[in-house]
Amino acid sequence: QKEVEQDPGPLSVPEGAIVSLNCTYSNSAFQYFMWYRQYSRKGPELLMYTYSSGNKEDGRFTAQVDKSSKYISLFIRDSQPSDSATYLCAVIYGQNFVFGPGTRLSVLP
Amino acid sequence: DSGVTQTPKHLITATGQRVTLRCSPRSGDLSVYWYQQSLDQGLQFLIHYYNGEERAKGNILERFSAQQFPDLHSELNLSSLELGDSALYFCASSPPSGNTEAFFGQGTRLTVV
């Protein structure tokens, strides 16, 4: 079992849709949870991070963590074509960052 | 701009050769991480350095090595290169106040022919 799993997609949605991206992890010792966005052939950029169960909102993005289920979600409201990218969830374990394989999202105009 | 600088951006070399990838972390960051990303693959952790010391190793081949220098820049050395080593190599740094965020460079695209 991989430590962090994501549906690789691709996921295609129309512009303006609400997007839900999900991630599961295997180790309850993971404490910090992050979402990164990676445009094609670019370095990943940090979108959001959180360390507690519950929701964290930043503009059109909401990160949700359910530690009891070991489940992480990222919601994107009013999705835009510029949101088309690969979204990677990541956890911190000790001093290491462990990344999921990423979900490729396409937002169609 | 994340503040992490990687050079070169592109590298084309032949099988059997050796290359060195360079990373300058963000000002003040003590941790440097190296990752490999092959086509349509996720980020594979290679190695982590903190203030000049190796802290963790991931799936790093014996042909690969890294070091972090006193000025905190890091180099990843890849030797006896094979076609399968073609990938994007990313460096990331994180602040010393607790590893809660990793900031990535733009990567070095290595092509082995």
C-alpha cells in the first residue's frame, strides 16, 4: 500500500464547476497536509497546508482534512481554465515530504 | 518565483556519462530536498540535506550522490547515466522553523540519449 494515494485522473470539468480532488493516506502519524499545483513541466507550487482536521479556506480553494478517515480533499469553486494543472497532495512524516502521484485536472472553457 | 534556483534548466547527455545538477535554496532555508519526476510519474523522493548533513534517503540509486555545501547550495551528481534516468529533477527547500512547507525550483530536465 502506497503511503499517499490519489486518483490520477484525468478529470475534465466545464468552466465554473466545483472541483473535488481527493487523497488518502495510510499512516495516522502524518501530521501536516498540503496541496501543491504543478503546471506542465514546471515546479510544484504550494497552494495550501494545514495540520488539523476540518476546513481551511483561501479564496476559491478549500482544503479539508479528516484524520479519522485519513482523507484529504481540495475543493475548487468557480473553476477556471487557468486551474488546469496536476494537483498533488502531500504529507509530512518526520522531516520528509511524501507526495501523492497527482490528479490531472482540465477545466474546459 | 519560489526563490529556489536550479541550474541548468535543460541537460542532454549520452549514456554512461556523469552530470551535476545544482540547487540554491531560498535565503534562510537550511533544508534541501531532491526529487525525481519521470514522465507522467509522481515525485520520487531522493535525498534530504539539512545544514550540510544528510538527513534522509529515499529511492536514490547508488549511481547518484548529493551533497550540501557550507553556503547551503546543493549538488546532485548522477553517474553512469542510463536512458531511464531521463526525467525532471527538482530541488526544494524548507525553512528551519519546522518543515511545514517545501518550495520547489523549476527543475532540471535531463535527457539521456
